[in-house]
Amino acid sequence: MSSPAATSIGGGRAAARSITMPDPLRKLIRLLLGLVLAAVIWEGAVLLFGIRPYYLPRLSTILMAMAATPRAYVDGFLRTLAETLIGFASGGAFGVLTGVVFFRVRALREMIFPIFVVSQTIPVIAFGALVVLWFGNTLLAKAIIAFYLTFFPVTVNTLLGLETVDPKQVALMRSFGASNRQLLLCLQLPTALPQIFVALRLAASLSLVGAIVGEWFGDTTGLGVLLLQAMFTENVVAIWGALLAAALLGTGFYAVIAALERRLVFWSAEQ
């Protein structure tokens, strides 16, 4: 028969286990605390060191300016998000498909891959000027620029990941009568997924850069437009507002890709 003290201790441990926060909630709380701490340091540093607003405005001033014209930032955020998502999705899909084709057809890789490499030496500003000239100041043009910055790293990492497949595993599956399609879906692509997601995390930022740069060639809506307008008028507060909105978009997009990676590549220790 257990003593009252042992029962009390056991009940306390069970209660402690029952109130333990889930890991995602704990990470979210840490993130929010980190953001609050960064905001306090920003605000305090400007006041304490007397930093001129021309160099670094107070965070509260920036947030109040954004709150005064919320529609401009919301519309710009949504427009840039659409351009980024279209460019990222199409570039990622094209990169994976091209990596698989290059892996399967070596002669095609030797002919076309050098062209891909040369294409990446073209500055995005120069390429963006051509795209806007061809397609006009449209959402499609901005998405194509985002695509341009996205597909190459995904292609390279897909190819690298496919080449890491153990030949012994391939031979074992073929001994059981696996087709090329089954090899690709059941062995080669799962093996390459960690490398592919490394490129997708990088592409999440690059596609945003492409969308914003594309908006600099002329548009009426977008975070790049807000940034360019603020630069022309030397409105430092508006510049920081556009930068904060772009940072929010980029960080959120990256976090979504990282969460998707943790769910799909659960066997990998890479984060």
C-alpha cells in the first residue's frame, strides 16, 4: 500500500506532465519574446544614444506611420506575396523536374547545364529589364523574375541529392523488379529531399528578392513600389516601414518552408 506522501509526489508529477506546453507553442512563445526584446532594444537604443531619425527612426514611429496608411502596406504585401508565390512554385517545380531529367539523361545535362550556369551570371537588374520590356509591368513579369532566381539552386540541389543515392539500394530494388518510376518515387526523390529543401529554403528568400526588384521597373502596387517611392522622397520612416513588411513576408515564407521540411523529411536530422 503506497503512503500518502508517495501518492502526493506521484500526483504532482502527473500534474506537471499534464501542463507541459506543446513544443510548437513553446517555440512560438520564445519567438514572440525574442521579437519583444528586439523591439525594446531598438526603441531604447535610439533614445539612449540619441540616434538621428535620418539613420534609424524609433520603432514606434515606424509602426505608427504604417498604421496611418495600412491599406498601402496591406495591398503591397499581398501583391508581392502573389508574385513571390507564383515565381517560387513554378521555379521550384521546374528545378526539380530539370534536376531529374539531368540525372536521367547525362548527355542533355552536358549540353544544357552550362547554359543554365551562364544565365545565372546575368545580373537580375539586366534580366528584369528585358522581362518587363517583353511582358510589361504585369504580375507575370515579376513572377518570371522570381522564377529566374529560384529554379537554378533547386535544379543543382536536386541533381546533387539524386546522385547521393546508394547504388546498392538501387540494385536491391531492381532485383525485386522495381521500374524506373518506382525507383524515382520510392528511393531517389526521398533520398534527395533534404538537399531539395535546402535549395527551397534559399529560394524562398531569392524569389522575394526577384519580386521586389521586378517592381522597381514600374508598378503601382507592391513592397518594392513602396520602397522606391520612399527612396525618391527621402522618407526614411517609410523606407523602414517597407523593409519591415518585406522582412515579415520573407521570414514567414521561410518559416512555412522549414515547417514543411520538418513534416516531410522527418527522418533527416538536418534543420
